Amino acid sequence: MATEPLILAIDNGTQSVRALLFDTRGNLVGKGKQDIDPYFSREPGWAEQHPDYFWTQLGEACKLLWGSTTATPDLVAGVTVTTQRGTVINLDENGQPLRPAIIWLDQRHARVEGPVKGPWGWLFKLARLEDTINRFREKTQANWIAQNQPEIWARTRHFVLLSGYLNYRLTGEFKDSTGSQVGYLPFDYKKHAWAGPRDFKWQTMPVKPAMLPELVAPGETLGHLTDEACRHLGLPQSLPVIAAASDKACEILGSGGLTPDIGCMSYGTTATINTTSQRYVEPIRFMPPYPSALPGHYSTEVMIYRGFWMVSWFKREFGLREQKIAEQRGIEPEMLFDELVKAVPPGSMGLMLQPYWSPGVRQPGPEAKGSIIGFGDVHTRSHIYRAILEGLAYALREGKEKIEKRSGVRIRRLRVAGGGSQSDAAMQLTADVFGLPAERPHTYETSGLGAAIDAAVGLGLHPDFDTAVANMTRVGDVFHPNEETRALYQRLYSEVYLRMYPQLQPLYRKIREITGYPA
């Protein structure tokens, strides 16, 4: 039975809410996982969820946690929260939700009403950034709400991310972590603070400074649990709530990624590759690095928006057979999907996939679409599935090379986390495409672990982040590249994949012009 201090890390992702207990050595002592409905859609392309639903499911996850472990609630020294990024919530003067949260997957667009005024408008025009800025304005949820639900916007006193909402429900205070501020908000990514009064972002959205929560750095105290929150979490007394960061940022920290030579990959709903840097380095020009879970540091991220959502899409559309067989055998479907991958040779017998299942902002641009080329009569579902994994790996390798070029630092090690990292086939394929060993962290719950590391330092359980990471993270399985396969992927990547988007881009634009999709 555990007797040392424990940390309760709450991880509210897109597919589930997890209540996780970690000790000071990074061991997962207890876990309660509550699957959630990611969103509901009242209109095509909308993705919304009731804020209270997240709070309720958090409580259910805690009930499952305390039923799964011999550890007792009185051992918990502090609480911390990490969440999905970019989900926004409108609250009234009493902290009550005014409408459903707009989830980060939402595809609605606001109207762009004229150019940005003043010197900023001229600067964007000279830099040929007008389309990028307009895309930002279209995607800003506050603009859509103000345009289409003005009565709700007029009553909005607090405009927060999901992390800010959960921290408010826990402490009664409108505070949030700088490490969680990823989204369409007036945030200064270089200074890790709300934008200054002259920043162009205030001109592009109706958000006012008074609506935003007070920001503190990861590892600092946000407040203390209210009596209601103690009951909801099953804790006997009020405890400090320590600031963590967004789920992707916490994944990096929980993977041990403290330096720019470690490439941390997330095989989640959104697939990403990140490095941690003390320098402000834009991985793609004019696209800022996100705040790190390590205070004062930056995450140089390249994102594949739909990422391993594509795997879920494949399973839903083409994988019913494997899911039924798995149910009959009492095994996880992923075991059978790994068999699909292994049944196909590297390179998928010439099938090549470009994983832009959703448009981007700059690179890829708003015209981007997915594509699969090289079909022949030899191809089956298995080839398509392997091509998806290969396409994602190619795209993330391209991201790695962009980060290296912009930072001037070569990535020498890969750490792979997220749901897709549990697939041995995906891990081996990653090592082969990158030509680097692919390392799996010792725990699947890297996002929760990263949050726990922030809390461990904030609570004084470890003296600093270097010590906390050294004690709480370690490498599990390592997958080494196969030289013959690596050489095959090198040619396919450099001679085919890198040429696909530039050559298909004019056709994507024509499709958009003719069909209006993507809008």
C-alpha cells in the first residue's frame, strides 16, 4: 500500500476524462477512466458539449479511481489539471455557462468584415499574410458567437478555455496556466502573457481583457479546492491546485522531452511533433511555438490536425470485421489492426497517402485535402490502413525537418506517446520512416504524468524540473530502424511524398473553387 505523498492529475482529453494518481517516482498508483461523448452537432460541422458534462464526468472518473486502488485519498498532496486544447466556454457574471462549449474540432466560420485597421493591416498586406490573418479571424469562436448570438456575447463576463473552467470549478477562482493557452485568444506566445494593448489580436475579436482569467506559470498555485470540489473528487480536505499545461505540452514533459534534440511525437486525435526550447522559434514562419509545460520554455510544434483520428475513421468505415472478431475473442481490436499492418510490406505496394483530412491555416493551406495515389488491383483494406500510418509518419518527418531547419538543432531521439503509440507496428514503422530509434515512455499516461511533474515541483516534492523529470520519467520499449526498410522509405519520402502537396495544391484549389469545399 502506498504511504508516500501522491498527486491527483486530472486529464480531460477529447475521448475521455482520466483521474490519475502518481507517486513521486512517476509510478501510476491508480486510474479512473471515464469515456465521454466528444461533442454533439446541432448543425453540420459544429462540435459542442455542455461544460457541466465535463465536470460531471470528472466526478465519475474520480469514483472509478478510488474504486481501483488501495491508495487512500488522505495521501493526496495536491491536484492538477490538463485538458484538450482550444475548447472555449462563455460564462456569465456568476460563473454559469451561457451556451455549450465550442470544441476544438468545430468547423464553423465567422464572417470577416473588412481588413485589419491601421498599421497592422498594411503590414499584413505587405507580408502577404492577409489570407492567414483572415483564416485566424474566421476560426475565432468569439467572432462567431458575437455575430450570431449577440445576446449571449453581451452577457459574457468570462471567456475561458476548458482548463480555465475546470480550474474555476475546483477553486472558485478565475485563474489558468500560461501553459494551457492554445487557441484563438489574444495571447502573446512570445511573452506567455495576454497580448499587449497594441497587439493586432484585440482588433480581430470582441474579447476584452476583463473577460480573461489571471494567468500563472506551470508549477504555480492556482488556488485551493472548495468544499464542493473536495466532495466531487472524493478528497477529505482542501488541497492546493497546481497549474499544469495543455495535454500536448504535458505529454512532452511526461515523455522527458526537456531539450530541442528530443523529438516528442503524439499519436493522438491530433498528431504532432514537438521539441522543447528556451528560444522562441517559429516551426513554420508566422506560426508561433506554443507554451511549454516547462515554465518559460516553448514547444516548437508541427501538427497534423486529424492525425490518428484517421485511424478511428478507418476503423469506423472499414474495420467492423476486426472489431467483431475482437469482441468474440475478448481481445482489443488494436491487436487485429496491427496484424493488418504486418500483412502488408513496407511501402504498401505503392500506395501513398497524404494525411490532410482537414484543411490547415498556412502549411498546408485552407485549400488542402487528403489524397491517396497509386491504387492497383492488388490493394486491400490492409494496404489502405498501412498507408494511413505511413502517411502520418511522412508528414511528421516533414515537420521534424522544418523544426530542425528553423531551430538549427538536429533531432537525435524520438519519444512517441498518445493512443497510437500502443501499436508496436506503428512504432516500428515510425522508426523506419525517421531512420531513428523510436522510444515509448514507461507509461501510456504521459499527459497526466507531465501534469503531475508540474505539480510535484509546485508542491516541493521535487526541488526543480530537472530532478522531477529524472525521477518521474524513463524510457520503456525502444524500436530500432531496419536498414533495408529505412532505405525504401527514404526514397518514397523524398522522391514521392514531398512532391505530392506542391503538385496537387492547384487541383485542391480548383476543387475548392468548383465545389466550395472546404469552405
